[in-house]
Amino acid sequence: MGRYAIRRTIQMIPLFIGISIIIFLIIQAAPGGPETTLLATGRFVSPEILAAYRVRLGLDQPIFVQYFRWLGAALTGDLGYSYTSAQPVLTMILERLPATIQLMLSAYLLAAVIALPLGVYSAIHKYSILDYFGTGLSFLGIAMPVFWFGLILQLVFAVQLGWLPSSGRETVGDTGLVDQIKHLILPATVLSLLYIAGWSRYMRTSFLGVINSDYVRTARAKGLRERRVMLVHALKNAAIPVVSIMALDVAGLFSGAVITETIFAWPGIGRLFIQSMYARDYPLLMGIIMMGSILVVVFNLVADILYGWLDPRISFD
Amino acid sequence: MKHNTWIKIASLLMVVALLSSACAAPAAPAAAPAGESAATEAEAAAPAAEDGKKILRVAYGAEIDTLNALTSQNLTDIEITMVDGLIMSDNNNSYVPVLAKEIPTTENGGIVVQDDGTIEMTWNLHEGVKWHDGEEFTSADVCFTLDFIQSEAGQAVYNQTDYMGIIDCQMPDPYTVVFVWDKVFAAYATLFDTILPEHVLAGQDVLTYDAYNRSPLGTGPFKFVEWKPGEYIRVEKNTDYWRGDEYPMIDEIVFSFIPDPNTRVNALKAGEYDLGQILPNQVKEVQDLEGYKVDLVPANSWIIFEFNVATERGQKLFSDPNVRKAIFHAIDREAIVEGLMEGTVQIANSAISPTSPYHNPDVPVYAYDPAQAAQMLDEAGWTPGADGIREKDGERLSFTIINRNSRPERTAIAQAIQAMLKDVGVEVKFEDLENAAWLQRWLSTDWEAIIGGWIIPADPSLTALYACEGSNNFTGFCNPELDAAMIASDEVFDFADRKPLMDEVQLLMAEEGRELPLYYNVLPYVMREDLQGFKGSGTNLGSFWNVYEWSLGE
């Protein structure tokens, strides 16, 4: 397994270079350039100043020159400076990363804690009321627009009931854990909904597939209690595919965080991404998207390795 | 061998949980003892009351890029609390002196025309003004600021070209600055809204000098405290403020960044903030909010429906003023103002807002009259074709409005106009573009019609927008008579000379029927009832211009 992981890791290098070329081209192919931010507040700026701005940023150079400049610097760990804030891209990303990871993992845990038991229950008690409830919740979770659901939660829990803060990560001047958790509840709920919906369905299907298999029948035949058969023997194998899907979804959560962070004014990478997108802040966009792609590729590998680790029938060679 | 999958899965979840709490840790330093959490909770409920400190919590829109007011591409509300300039614009669209004792004019002797045609402009500065680090503010800081703006790096300053007429900056003494101009620049009072500290920035690359750009040093009523990226910027009272001990009257201001306008309204409704700007069509939602009041600040900004004659097709369709005017008569602006903007805005007939002393109320008005519109189009030779759309010489009277997706209210207006024009046999199509793509398209002059808008300084100059060679005239329209009036108005200093010229400019624009002004924008602010002294200003310098005299509570 160790050799497998090393081989896969080495294979990632050309993959990342390929990804970076494609992203670099796509970002610059989008109509409108960073100089348009000069006009964003409705000020009037002469075309000469706009052209000079592009020259100052080096955007008058051929695109391959720009790419190799970027790549050369990136290989030494220098991701360049943001056009808008003139700060190093890496600094900006690292500043925002903890907030995003905190939100993602909270949503992830919440989704796991709700989805997995719900899926198991739905499988064991097929066509029960709670099973239908789970099905309904899944449809709702997949169909509901995130921004709308977020605003409704704000209206109910912040405006009407006053139990939770509407947005933000902390109350200024309050460093307590309770305050942080209160701020986390709404965005984490919104972000987790889609995964609760998906994972509970996978869990249900996977579990249904397992409980009809021979070894479960054998376990029952040995006279084991039904509870033990289900929660120990069946669950163990049913969980394997779900766990690898959950590993793959880590990267997906990252893109879900973009909308959630904007609605809840959460100071994470997702919001930074939206800002840099509107401003055509190329270096910052490159930095964030590359980080996202690394996340996808790495968690794909993690999913593959986890699968083999959990299921001894899978071999790596 | 027992392969314990269950334990493995559980341990994975444990790892996730640990990571999760590890990420929360940096924000909660020095692990507060459990007993304290109740106390912090109580504080959170009433932060304004903490040690009797008066804290103003502002729900602010997008996060800003840099706190250097000169190079920021955002509005400078936050910088203005910390950094002073020579001037500021007030709520009456006039300039008021800040670090200068008065604004030089020909009347008060501050502006003298020399024999060689150059102009000497003398600014007398306040004495005893201290930067936040205790250094004294002097004329050297003013000339240093000018040097930076005129340097190559100063290209990052959006109105750099306006400063280029200053050919010399003289410092006869620490409290006097003399600018020598090569020609008259009527809008001189719009300049120097920010002064940089020479003792901090001399020898630095101002554009990337984080020590200033992330924590600026000014002479203003508030001092920088903290900037949490993506979260908030906090400023506190400057106890050594030059206006005197009674100012500022608030101890601390926190600007929290809330980019989504709906969230901003929810946060205000939840009572989490004391002040925030919202959208005109959200006013109804907060009108009756207990403990809050709403102030509709008239913006120096007008929304227009405009055509482009820079393209061949644009020439064919819109070069006849009677066609343009006919289309204007077919647009029901009252319905747009009442229906789409919920009556929060005022119909515009000229580019200059009624809050400005330069506003001209006596200009032709394009009243809603579809019958007249149809008649005018008939007379212009555009007659209905088989599909009901008017035609002339094989050309259909059909055009495309490019919509900007970051301005949903303008898209709604375009849709209303589409329906109204259909009634008189004019077809409107749409192309929806993302913000930056829209801006690029607009700059390229390759478009037929837009719903646009400008925000201008308190100074009324419109030359850049409407002159034939105006740097931001992307419409292809050129009217030499209008040019003459605009350029003449830029070359006189005194209001009495300038006012009749600007009146003429507004009259000529309305008569030409180049564009249809739709309405003057408003900036609705929601604020706590006991916030006193807020005098919203609709200029590009914003509503925080007099923040030093705001107060909270009785």
C-alpha cells in the first residue's frame, strides 16, 4: 500500500502542471480583465489609465510568458501578489483557510452524525414513517437552493427567535467557544444539508444490499441477536462504499462553501474566491483554484487508499 | 484475524473532529476557563454597554481591498474615519475644508492668476494637527502626497490625471502649501481628499507597503485597531484629535463585512448592528423596524437609458433625434420609480442632482405619452411591418440592451422598458453579461443600448462623460455646442461664472435627447434611533464625512 501511495503521489506532479495550464488559460479567456475593477464603483477612468494598469501588472506580455513566470515563482512557493490588495496570495489564502476548514469539518461531522444513522434506520425499517421522512428530507436537501434556505434560517433563528447570530464568525470582542459555536450552527446546517441527503441515501442502499447477503443469513443462523447482526456484521460492510464517497465529498464541500460563506458572511476561502472572480484578480484566482484542485486530487487518493484499508478484499497492485 | 472496520471508521471520525476543533482554537486564545463562558455570553448580548464604551457597529457591504484611500478601488468610508484630507464633501454637495483652514478661491485671495498664465493656489493649513503617532502634520506631507500621485506608481490613483496640472508644490512654511497650476482646473476642490504621512512612507513602495495599507496612519478622529480579514475592521477614538477634546463622540467603530444584501437586512433586523446601508427595494422591509430609523440619502448618481451611435447599426437606428425622443416618450418612468424602485427614488431630468447647487430644473421633460411616441415614429418614417415592429429602408427598429448581472434592478428596468416599447412597435432584446464582461463590452463601444449610471463628486463637471473626446464617453455621440459649454465651465473658478454654463450644459443635453435620465439614485441607510449627527452624503466620498460629530445615546 505504501508503494501504491508513493506511485500515485508522483503521478500527481504532471497532473498538477496540466491543471495549472488549463486553469491559467481559462481564467484569462474570461471576458473582462482586472482593469475593469477601476470602474467598479461608477467612477470615470480614462482608457489610458486602464491600459497602463494592464502594463503594470504584466498583462501586456504573451500568455505563455505570463504562465512560465507564474509557474517559475509558484515552484519556489511564491504565488504572486493579489492585484486588488497587493498582498501575497499565499498570505491571503492562509488567513482565510482556518475559517473554511472549521466550517467544512463542522458541516461534515454534522452530516455524518445525522445521515449515517438515518440511512441505517431507513434500511432496517424500510417503508416506515421515518424512512419516508428520510426520503423527503433527501429530496428537500437536493432540491432546496442553498441561498434561499440560508436566508430562511436567518429569518427564523436570528430575526424571529433571536437564538442565533445571523452571520459572521464571532461577536467582536467575544473570544468564547460558545459564541463561536453559535455562529457555526446556521452555516454548518445549510452546508451539511446536501450531504445529509446524499449520504443517507447511499447508506440506505448499501445497507439494503448487505442485509440480504449470505454472511448475514449465516450470522442470523448462528443465533445472534438481530441487533448485533445489523449493527455489527451488516453495518461494517455496508459502511465501506459510503466512507469512500464521504472522502470524495470533502472536495465537493469546498465548492459548497462558496455560497454558504457568502450568505453567512463567513470569512473563508469561498468568499475570497467570489471576490477575486469579480475583480479578475488572476494571481489570487490561480492560487485558490489550484488549492481546490489539490484538494480534489488528494482526497481522491485518500478515498482510494481508505477503500483498500477498510476492505481487505481490495489489493493495490 | 479480526479486521476491525468499525474501529477504523470511528477513528476516522475522531480525526475529523479533532481537526475541526484545532481550527477553532486560533480564534479562542488562552483557553478560557469554562466558568467564564456565561460571562462572555452576557457581554455578547449587549456589547455597546461594555465598560460604558460607546461602540458603533456597522453592517458594511463588500470587504475592501486596501486601507490606502488613494489606491483603493472601493468607496472610502472606512478610511475617512482615520485619514483626513485637505477637503471633504458634505451633505449639500459642497466642499468643506478639513486640514485646510479654508478652500482657496479668487475671492478670498487664495487663487491668483500670474502674468504668464500660471495660477498660484495657496492653502493655509491648521496648526498643531498631530498624526496618530504624535508627529506633527505639515505642508511637507501635502507635497509628499502630490509627489506620490504624480509618480509612476500614482497610476493606481483613479483620478491621477486631474492632479497633473500642478507643476510645482511650494512650502513657504510648515502651515502653508502653494500649488502652481499650468492652467485653470475648475474641479480643484475635488483633489487631496487624503493626505499621506511623509515620515512613514518616504522611501517606501507605497503600493505594497503593508504597514500603511493594512493599518493606515492618519490625523482623523479614529485610530486603526484591528483588521480581521473577511470579518471586520475596528477603529477607536483618537483622544488627541485636532478638532478638540469633545470629538469624536463615539469610542469605537466596528465595520463588519456582510457582502450579501439580504443577509445585511436580516442582520440589521436581528438588532446585531447599529448602522448599515441597504438597497432601495429593501426599504419597506425595515421601515417599521423598532428602535431603528431609515434615512434615504440622495446620491450624486443618476440612472440613464442610453443609446450608442458608435456602430453602423446604431447610426442607422438612433442618429435621428426624433427617433430617440419618440422612444423616450414611450417609457413610463413613473411606473419604473413606483413599481420597481418602490417609490424610494425621484425621477431625473438632468444629470445633476437637485441636491447640487448646479442643478437646473428648467429643462425639457420627456413625459410618458405612447400616442405621441407612435406619431413621432410615423413622422420619422418608421412604420409598422408585418410583425408589428416598425421598419424603415429594410431595417427593423429592434435593438439589444446589454444587462449587467451584478445590477439586478437595472435588468428589471430593462425588462419594463422592453414591454413599454413593444406597445409602440419597437423591439428590445437582451444580452446578459457577468460584471467584468459587461464592463469590457461597454468600454469597447460595441453595444446598442444599456441601462447605465454614474456617481460623480460634488463638483459638477461632466466633460469626461459627455464631451466628444471625453475619456468615458463610450456612446459615439458628439455635440460641439455641448462641448463648448462643458469645456468653458471647466475653465472658470467661481460659482457665479460656472452656474450659467452648467445650466446650459443640462439644457443642451436634454434638448439633444442623447439619453433618458430615469431617476436619481438613493442610498438608504438604516440606523439606530439614537444615532445622532448622521448627515448622509451622496457624493463619491460617502456618508462618513462628519463621523467625528456623530454620537450614540442621549
